[in-house]
Amino acid sequence: MSDTTPRPQELRIPSLARVEGETALHVRIHHGTVVEARLNIYEPPRFFEALLRGRAHTEPPDLTSRICGICPVAYQMSACRAVEDACGVVVDGQLAALRRLLYCGEWIESQTLHIHMLHAPDFLGEDDVIGLSRLHLEHVKRGLRLKQTGNAVVELLGGRAIHPVNVRLGGFHRAPARAELRPLEERLRTALDDAWDTVRWVAGFEFPDAECDADLLALAEEGTYAIESGVPTVLRYDETLPPYRFPLRDFTEHVAEVQVSHSTALQSRLDGRRHLTGSLARWAVSGHLLSPLALEAAREAGLGDPPSRTGAGCGQACRNPYRSILVRAVEVLYAVEEALRIIAEYERPARPYVEVPARAGTGHGATEAPRGLLYHRYALDGGGRVTDACIVPPTAQNQGAIEEDLRRHVQAGLDRGEVSEAELTRLCERAVRNHDPCISCSAHFLELDIDRTH
């Protein structure tokens, strides 16, 4: 065999513990060109949608919360909204406010976990949070304080910090008294300072140039930054095309799931195009509805002004996945401030829940999990039994955009002459962590295979 004969090259990384879940990455390179980048999710499917069939309409909130130990509130809230929609029930007033407060707690703890423990080491040249703590201990401690505050909010309202047990259809099993929320106020005021310091900290990171060429999908809600409800809204990658919305009941007509041979997870396309959901999408769709304090923080962080859906203002969408950490930091600050606002206005409702009597029908629910739009659909029979279920998580929607980012990052590295296996591995790991995928909330992540022919 001559020296010029094409040779395959394979690189394996057995595990990486800075994303949630287990997957492999397969990159094929031919004559210096990346011809394929695949995110090979190999964890066995857990069949939650099939498991829900035949269950009582009261059960999805508790059952689906077990899908994710990082974002159980997101699953509970989307499930509640879908079943309540099927039963013709609307939860409003103080009960709706309590739900938003609970969700703020999850945003605080989940986004903080990603920023400080998973993502920041990439920007500061460390392999993990242990290495980070040796040189940046004060930042790690601040991150732990913020996460503990988010956990405290979820625990007080949900009954425990992971897989809350106090959530039910129509509201909660028990609503807290006003006095019970006062200790949270004290912690949240401290957390507001910590959130500001976090924004300033990540604003000092160095952000490589990159762009995600995908449409952006997020919920939009009149008058407020969408968290626990909203209407699906799309900003096209081609910004000369106007944004558009569609009814939530039509979600699966626009977001089509397909099975790919290299993954046990479904992948999604939005009206036939690659799309991205999550912090960057929320900033683009609803950033103009953030609080004045959060917008001030965004400007200080270098994000500038967000796009305005009203036609006023001249902001731009942020499409650099590396800078998603900035948006997450701003969202943490907003969630802390929003939690304080809700507590200040809280009055204990006369009843902790409204009745949700069963009836035949199909309901749709969607909320903004920290990683993006989470959609649920349930069909019920006349006895309230679930006859069909559909759950579309954000990471499944983002897989196409992640794979394209991987292809671009590896190609850019090759073009710059970064051809060693270690350099290409580093590029791939950073590209995936930018999106904070939640593959199945497991501890290990990446096995990288590179087939290269010269």
C-alpha cells in the first residue's frame, strides 16, 4: 500500500461528563472535507408515550416528570397544560402565578448548572468543574449558591427538589401560605446579586465566531417573556422573510419527527427546515419582553438589544451558539427577578387547585424548558383514559442543528490546520456543549469516531 492510499482514521473518547446523556459522534472526512457528522444517540428508548396509554388523565404530570431529573417541572407543566386543554379547563390567577414561580426555580437551577458546571470550563481551559474550582473557586461557589436557591424554590412549591410531588392537574395539592415564601425572598435577593455577577463573569469569556443557520422556534406570550405558556413562533434564518406563528394544536403539522438510522431518538424538522429551540430562540422571539433589569444586563454582557416583534427597535438575533451562555445568564437573572415579583404579589388562593373532570378530547400543551420548547399532546376517551400520547422534547428538535454545527466546526478546524485527533475532539465537544443537550439525563456523553480518508 503506497503512502498516498486513502486510509481510514478512527478516534474514540469513551465518556465525557459535561452533558446529560449518552451518545456517540461519527464524523467522516474525505480529502480534507467533512462529508458527514452524526450524533449517534444509542441509549435504549424508554417508551414513555406507550407507557402513558391506558393511564388515567390525572397521571401524566407525575409520570412524565420521571423522564428528566434536570427538568421535571417542564414535563409536569407541559403535561398539565395538555390534559387541561383536553378537558376544557384553564388555570389562572394565583395558581398560574405559582406555576410560573415553580418554573422560575427550575430555570435558575438548571441554567446555573449548565453555565457554571458544564459550559464555563470550555471557555477557561479546564477539563471539568473540579479543575475550574482550583482557579475560580469563588465563581463555582456562586454557581452552587444560585443552584441551591433554584432547588429551594422547587422544593418549597413542589414538595421536593427533584421530581416534585406537589404538582397536580388544576394546580397543586397544597398552596403555600404567604409567610412560607418569606425565606425564599431573602435567598432570592442574594441570588439577584449573584446572577448579576454571573452575567458580568461570562461576558468576559472569549467567544469564537460561529453561526447557526437554522430557523428559531420559541413560544411567545403577550406582554411577558414566555416560560410556562405561549404560541409557537418562528424566526426564519433568512431574515428578509417575516416571522410567523401557528396554533399549538397544529404543532405536529409543522414540526415533523423522523427516525434516523444512527439514533434511538427521533429528529425533527420545522416545515421541512432545520430549526433550533432554546435560549437563543427565546431571546430572538421574546427578548424585547424581558424586564428592564434583564435588558440592561444583556446590553452590559454585549448582547445588545433583542429583535422587536412590534417593529420598534433595531436589535438582532444572536445566532452564535458560543454566546448562548450569555443569554442563559441573563435568563437566570430574569428568573430570579420574576420569582421575587411573583412572591411580592402573592395571595394564597382559596383552593390549591381547580377541578379537572375527565372528558373525551385531545389536548395540547407546551412550555419553555431551559433547553427549549417542550410539547405534549394527549388524547382522552370519555372515561379519562389516555388513548394516545405525543411528547416532543427540545433536544430531539435541536439534533439537526447540532449535527450541522459539528460539521461546520470540524471543517473550520481542518481549514485552519487543526488536524490532530485531540484538536478535532475538543472542537466537537465544545460544539455540542454549546447547545446543552439533555439526551437522557445520564452521566456520560461522547464517543467520537472519525473516519478520514486522505
